[in-house]
Amino acid sequence: MRGTGKYLPIVPVLAAYALLLLYGVATPGKWQLVAQLAFYCALGQAFNLFMGMTGYVDFGYVAFLGVGTYGMAVTISSLSDGGLGLGIILIGFLVAAVFSTLLAMAVGAVALRLRGAYFAIATIGVNEGFRYLIEGARIWNGADGIIFSRHLKTALGRKMAMSVSTFWADIFVFGVAVLAAVLTLYYLRNKVGYALLALREDEDAAKVMGIDVTRFKIIAFITSAALAGLLGASGWALKLTYVYPPDVFEIHYTVEAIIIVLLGGAGTLMGPIAGGLIYGVSKYFLAITLPGFQLLIFAPIIIAIIVIFPEGLVGILKGKVHGTRLEKYVI
Amino acid sequence: MPLLKCEHVSKRFGGMVAVDDVSFEIMTGELMAIVGPNGAGKTTMFNLINGVFLPDEGHIWFAGVDVTRFPSYKRAHLGMGRTFQIPRPFASATVQENIAIGAMFGAAGGELNVEEAMEVADQYIDLIGLKAHRNKPAGGLTPIEKKLVEIARALAMKPRLLLMDEAMAGMNPKDIDQMVTFIRHIRDVEGIAVVALVEHIMRAVAGLAERVLVMHQGAKLVDEPTREALNDPRVIEVYLGRQAEEFNAKS
């Protein structure tokens, strides 16, 4: 816990991502699976930064991915003639992060005043509301969405545009996953993490201990939202080169994020990674072996796991390595 | 200058007046008990001092600052520590982490990083004698151990005023005596003021407090040195009723 050893748990995380990446590059035909797994890990980690650390469930979370996707799409479709080269992608990521941060500030200003279940209820409508706002007010092309594959080719050239959407977009997803892991570990090991732990356990007692709970909730909320924006910009916008409102404001992705976090262990560093890998792999094989039935089969499995292991897989692992030499690597 | 000054403080919930025009002061280093039967408004008074509730009327000064409208975390930064009637340690955090959280965010919190706060926590773990439980989650401790962790957590905040809500409820006489000795020891070592809420354990009040404020139906009944307060006929009436008082007078 002390001094130099306190950031050691990043080692197994980086190792896991490196292995996953190597497997994807070296095995023909498995890149899409690997990319999907990386997406789930990143989604779980980004979501965990708020939901896992504070105990607040944000049902509108996918809206942050949605506006991030739009951030990248709007940037590329409007700046493609600017001769920016690859700089356009960097600007796209910045715009994505700014969009999702602004939305987080707007949602947080209202919803973070509410506690527990009231917060969850208040956020349920956010993604639907945002979707209908875009469609109804015809913002960003309304229901027609933005198709920007042509703009991407103009900006980067045909070959580079192709390689961005088939390969680099997924590498950026890995990048978001690593960034989320670094931020999670940094928070866990510093005052922010202890403040969040305290307010998750008992918000009134935390206040009495001198913790400005609202401030720390906002920090976690915005961090989590900004990461979601980057994830949407890479895993959705750059990969697909189009964006339609019904695709990106789909509550289904929020539910997947909740499952991943609970499966792996809320509030831990490694939980969302374990959860993301297990969820992604099982979904993949169930889709092959029992196409069409995967959700029907998955639901009871998830219920069983959550009832039997309420602390998630990493919660159990932490108990197992307690007092051993491995302890300092697991959080 | 008093450390804490409450001036004509009132709090209503709907039509019910929970705290009715209460004024009192406490000086640095004082040991005071707020006493009263169930429903007298003690805990509401505590929540007003602490900032969990804001008063409808009146003013509260702490350490020379008008804190009447301050949220509780700002009062904590000025040096107000508190324990709860039913202990509320952060259950999944270890004993050491619980106490370190107090050190990190309390009055001394600004200058301490996580590692320094953990070291401060270790000192208080020694003080409460729970070294064997240092790395255990606080949720698994016995009620008395939880109470001790809560006191240590509040002390690690480096308060100038420690508010203890029913610190001795549910304890046997031996534990009460130990706790009284422990609280007096803390006051002497840390040089802080302690306000304890006590519902009916007069053994604790007599041993602990130098001054007693008795509340009855939301209002201040008496505010006197302990011996006088406990023998005050009005106090006896509140606790035992008029019949008993008359019985005492006859015999």
C-alpha cells in the first residue's frame, strides 16, 4: 500500500490488455472478437469509475457514448477539407470529450442532487430524451444521422481511412481502456478514492467526516462521462464511419455496462476487465451455439452469478489473496 | 471567547417544535453532557450544531465563525468531529482506512496525503487498542469495537469539539466506566471540548461531565454544573415525574 508499490496493480491490467491485443493480431479471423472484448472492458471500466466507485446507477450512461460519437462525426464531416491530416482525429477526440463533459455537467447539475434510486430514475430518460431532441429539433442532421466515410477518405486518403476504421479505431478503444485503468487506479490510491468509498458506504457520515460529497461525485461523474465520449468516438464513430441516433442512444448498452461491472466487482480496478472479458466471450459463444437465444440464456446466468457472488469475481479474488504476496497486485 | 455558541436556536418539523429557543456556550477543554428523556430534542440539537439540519431561527458560532448556514463538511474542516448513536463506520473499508479517512478530510486533512493519513490512523489504532483488527473490514467488528473505531475516526480529524451521540448506550456498567475514563483521557491528551448526549445513564453523566444541559420537550431546562443539575428538582421531575418528587420530599 505504501510508497512505490501502490501502483503495482496496473501491471496485471496492462499484461491482460497486451495478451488480448497479441492474440487478436496473431490469430486470423479473431480481430472482431478481440475488438469487441476490448470495447466491453473499456465500457465497464469507464462506467465503473462512476457507478462502481459511488454506488450511483446512471441509466442514461449511453448518452455520453452517443454524444462522443457525434463529437467525432461532426468534427470529421465538417473539417475534412481543412487539410489537417491525422490531426483531425485528435480534434475529434477532443470534441467528443468536450461534448460528453458538457452533457455530464448538465445532467449532473440536476441529477446529482438526488440520492440513490431517485438518481437512477432521473437518469433513465436522459438517453431517450437526447435522442428525440436530436431527431425532433433536427440537430446534427436529425434522424438521418451523419454518414462521414466520404469525409474521412477526403481527410486522410482512401488507404489511411480504411486502416483507421478497420484497425486503428480498435487500437484507440484499447487506449481508452488503458486510460480508464490508469485513472481508476490513481483515484483508488488517492484521496478521491477514499472520499468516494466513504460516500458510497454512508453519504451522511462522509459529510460529517469533512467530505464535500457533491464535489467528489461530480469529479467521478465527469471522468466517467468523458471516457465514455472517447469510447464512442473510437469504438463507434471511427469504426463505423456513420452515426444514427437510435443506434447510439440505445439503453441496452447501459444495461450491458451494469452487468459487466457487477459481474467483475464494482469499485475495483480489475473487476470491469474480468467482467468485460467474461461477458464478451460468453455472448460470442452463445451467439454461435444458440443464435437468437443468447439473451434468454444469459439472463438467468447473470442473475445466478450476482446472487451467489454479490461482490463480483474480483471481490472473491481479493479475499483469496488477502495476506499473500499477490495481495499488492490485486485491487 | 467560547468555542461553540448557540443563540436562540429553534428547529421545527411541520407543526412540531423539536428544538425550542435553546442558547448555550461551551469553552475549549470543557466536558459537557446534554441530557434528557427520549424525545427531548437532544439529537436534533446535535444535528443543528453539526450541520445535518439547518436551524429555522437563531445563530450558531463555532471557533469565532458564524456557521449557522454551513454544510457539515465545512464545520468538520473548522474542527467539529462527531460520532453517531448507532455506529456508522464505512463497513467495507478496513479499520485503518476508516480512521485514515477522518485524518484525510477533517480539520488536519488539507496537509495530509494518503500515506501520512494511514500513519496517523495507526496512532489512533494504538490508542483504542484495536491493533489486531487493523486490516479487517470495519463491518465485521463487534458493536463496541465499531464505537471505538468511530471515536478514533473522529479524533483523527483533529477536532476542537467532539460531539458524541449516546457513546455509552447499551453498555454494561464496567464498559461504561471504561468509556468514561477513556473519554476523560482523550479530553486531557487532545485538549478538546467534548459534548456527549446521554439519555438516561446517570452513572455516565456523573462520572463524565463537568456541566450538564438538561433538555425537556425541545427547550433548555437547566444548564448547571453536574452535581447541581442532577439534584435539581426540575430535572428529577422530568425523569421521575411529580409523584416521585413529592414522595422524595415526604421521606
